Amino acid sequence: MTRKPLILRNPSILIVLAVLAGFTLTVTLLSQAYGSGVIPTSMIKVLGKTLCLALAAVAMDLVWGYLGILSLGQMAFFALGGYMIGQWLMYARTEAIVAASMAQNPIPPTPAELQTGVANQIFGVVGSSDLPLVWSFAHSLPIQLALVVLVPGVLALVFGWLAFRSRVNGVYLSILTQAMTLALALWLFQNDSGFRGNNGLSGLQNIPGLEGVGQARLSVWFLWASALALGVAYLLAAWVISGKFGSVVRAIRDDETRVRFLGYPVEGFKLAVFTLAAMMTAIAGALYYPQAGIINPAELAPIASIYLAVWVAIGGRGRLYGAIIGAVVVSLLSSWFTGGRAPAIELPFYSVNWVDWWQVLLGVAFVLVTLFAPRGIAGIVDWLGGVMPPRRHGRDLGPDQGALQEQEAKA
Amino acid sequence: MSALLEVDGISVSFDGFKAINGLSFSIGAAELRAVIGPNGAGKTTFMDIVTGKTRPDEGRVLWGETSTSLLKLNEAQIARAGIGRKFQRPTVFEDQSVADNLTMALRANRGPFAVLFWKPTRDTARRVAELADEVGLADQTDRRAGELSHGQKQWLEIGMLLAQEPRLLLVDEPAAGMTLAEREQTTTLLKRLAQTRAVVVVEHDMDFVRRLDCKVTVLHQGAVLAEGSLDHVTRNPDVIEVYLGR
């Protein structure tokens, strides 16, 4: 039996990819480096970072919208990806600087001296001069790139295996994921964990070997890379949730016990999706932090992962494009409101300052969406597509008695 | 005739209450059996033990020609070994189409990666169509399972069980909520299925059991009270006391 290709079965993929390509092209043509310069470099970076957040949101939607696990620890994987690439960025750049300064010495430095010099530079701030064990591979870009996906992947695999095997579900699992990200943040905050404590890793916007390129062009390159990663990840996610695998995953979300009695190893499916999502999130993080320039353990704060869940909920969970819409709209609005550019509302007795009130607005929006539009912004797409639940004024939807009721169909 | 399933001296208690008390039971490879008993006799717990949902405190559950112990396996492994279970309340995946529900149940490799790379073939499409036809949902395959009526959901679930091709079918109160015509259809189907596999029907309804016309096991307080034809067990004074004496 021949089947239509994935893209034809699911036209939303084509639309998302086309919009993404159009967006990237437009931004490039308006950039300072490659076009008219209407969009300043700082804005290009914001847009590039937003694409990374959208990628993290797509992964969150896989885990929450399709698998039904409200993971409140996704940003742990995001930050770990950032830390892994940050190690190389910082090491390689410091090494170049130290090598340049040591080149003045009468005797050329040995590799050991060079390493000590680098360690002194990086870890002087936390009162140490030894290179920690976790930095053993920091000199190698290929190894650190592999670690970007391997470290979060292994963490997700081990954490997931322990949690799913014990059949921890629902709210308890959410709390557990949140505890995981909090524990990781607290560990990273310690100076002796080897990641420079609360200083984090900085200067990540300077890419070793590309010093001559300049931030204007570099920011566009990162935008391209982020867009490419988002496009590829979207295709991958759409493929995973199509077909029988997606069917089983949604079935696990709806009735896990029944899936077990069908003979499916539920834990294996959960682990596969959870680990895949962790790796996708890590790649997003590895692209995000070189654009942000700095990463520190505050990035792993539980609230960051909760924001991710809010974006997906507002965008519409259970729809991959919904996750992208949510992440883009809410994070851009958020940076507008908190950037101090939103005009304050002057009431006679009080001045509503959006920097303070934005979070309240977001919270209210979240509650309203959850209550009145469980499909989020993506629900508009469904409505346009004419898949609104039919209005039967309380009669059964199906031809027979006992079929789904109108109220049930809306959920 | 060697037994397909052999349950030997199992006991289980919940908070001191002995739900199953030294129960032994065996069924052949192609046999229809009705299990009856008053409320709290341990019928559902018995099914839970066989399908791996509940672990017994003592006893053995042996399966198949090799007499594998089912007690070491989890629910999914037991299902893959060939034991299918039909719940009292129809449980289908309401958010997905009838065809998707059936496809998921089709006998195939259940590993995550095998499922990820699984592609529908002419064979699987034909099989899904056959199954849908068999349970009277041939023209409903594209509909969401949630839109089906209660009876249709029951049938869809039966279709999913057939798709699994189990060697032993455990059916919990199939007649509940069915019309008279549907009951007759169900009886016919169960009898036909029992020609090629073992079928255990747990039922309250004596009329339905009489129509099945098969060997009956009466449970009471977690143990077998009597076994034999329906006429035989209904003449048993113990059974009469349990059912009518109170």
C-alpha cells in the first residue's frame, strides 16, 4: 500500500517550514550585516534566541501535549546544553588569549603551563587554579558538541528510567522533575562543582576562531543555525508523532493502563520520547547561550521551566505549531513588556508599570486560556479549519444513544 | 489435554481481607468457561492476578506448553504472551479513529523502535478492514472512537482484542449494558472464539451463562465452590445456599 508522504498528510509542516524560511530570509534582508540594517544586531539576537525557545517549546509539547507528562524540568536540559557548548567556547577563547600573552615569554610555554594559565584565568574567580575533571574535554569542540546531546540525554534516560519504572505519574512526576532541575541548579551554584558557581560561564558570544567576523554577521549566522535546528526538529517531531508511534504515545497520555494490556512496554515509549525531547531541548540551549553571551545557574530556576509550560499552554498543547506560536508570541511580548518600552498606564490613583505588572497579566492570561480555551492560540487554526465541535444543542453527537456529548467534544 | 493456564493455590489479601484464598483453576487451549459468583467472590481479583495487575501472596500461575510462570512478568509482557483482557467498562482510545484503535491492537512487534519505523502495508490495512467488518464497524473506521455509542465501543474493544490474537481471552461482564440482540450476537461470537482459543467469561447474569452452555466455575469467598455444567452446579446445595440462602 502506498502512503502519501508525511508532508502531504500533514500540511501544517509545510506551512511552518515556509513561514520559518520566509521569516529567516526577511530578517536577513533587514539585518545590518546582510541588508538594509533596519533591524539592529541586538534585535537579531533576540529573534535568534526566540527561535531556540520555540525549539524548546516543541520538545515540551512532545512531552506534555502528546505524552502527557507535565515536565517542569525541561530547562535543566536546555541549560546543560548551554553549559556543554559554553565550556568549549570559554576554554578555547581563554586559551588563545593566554597563548598570546605567553608568546612574549623568552621560553615558549609547555602545554601543561598553558593549561595552568587557562585554568587560572577561568577559575581564578572562584578561588581555584586547577582545571576540574568535568573540563577534561573542554579543549575539543567535537567532544563538547557530542556532550551537548549526550549529557542531557543520559540524565533524561536515568531520571526517566527511575521515575517511570516506579510508575510515578501526574502531579508527583511534575514535582519530581522540578526537584531535579532545582537540585541541578543548587549543585551548579557551588563553586567547587567546577562550573564557576553563580558566575556561570561568560563571554560566550565571542566564537573562537571567528574573531574577525563581528557580532553583526555572527548574530545572523546564529539566527540561520537556530532556524535550521527548529525546522529539522519540527520535521522530526512531526514524524515521530505521526503514524503508529504517535498513536501509542497519545494512547499512553489518555489511558496508560489500557496500553499496557495491549502489550506495549509503556515505560520504553515514555523513555524514548522523554530522552528525545531532552536532546532537542539541549540543542536549543547550545544555540541559545552563544547568542545570550552568558549562562549561570539561575537559568535552571524552576520558574524558567514553568514559563515553558505556560508558553505551550497558551500556544496550544497537542499541536506542534501551537508550541511555536506560544513560545514566539509570549516570549517576544514578555521581552517587550519587561524591556521598559511598553507605555505605562496612568490611572488617577496608580500608575500601572508593565515591568511589574507583566507577570500578573501573563498569569491571568494563563488562567483564562486554561479555563476557556484549552486549545490555546492554535485553537484558532482548528476553528478556521472548520473542526469546531458541531452544535447539536445538547443532543448526542453520533447517530446512536450514548455517543459523545457536545460538552465532552469541546474538551 | 494439557492446560493452557494453570492457577495453583493462589492467595491474596488486601489489608487483612482475603480476597483470594487458595484458589486453583485451569483451562484448556480451546475451551469456553464461565466464572460466576456473588459480589466479593474474587472474580475481578482473579483476573487482575492472571493479567499481572495484582501480585498474589502465594501460589503459582503457569502458562502455555512450557509452563512459564506469569508471576515474574509485568502486564505488558503477559499481554504479549497471549492473554487479552476485556474490561467491564469499554475502554477504547476516544481521541483516535476506529482504524487507529484497531491498528494499535494488531499483533506486531511492540518495541518502541519497531513501532516508530512501522509502516502500514496492504496486509495490515486488509486486516483492519476485516476486523472492523467483523465487529460491525466497517463504515465507521474514520470516525473518532469517542463518537461511537456504548454498544459500538464494546464491539470496538472486542475488535481490538481479536486484533491482538490472544490465546486466552478474559472477558469481564460482556453482557452489561447490552440489548437483547447484542447479547445474542456476543454469545455467538464468544462461542465461535472458544473453538480456537481459551475464553473465560466472568458474568453475573445467569441467563447469559445458560446461553453460553459451557463449563461453569463458581467462586465464593476467594475459592472455588463448585465446578461443572450449569445444571450440575445449580443443584449443588452449597451453591444454592450462597446464591439463595441469604
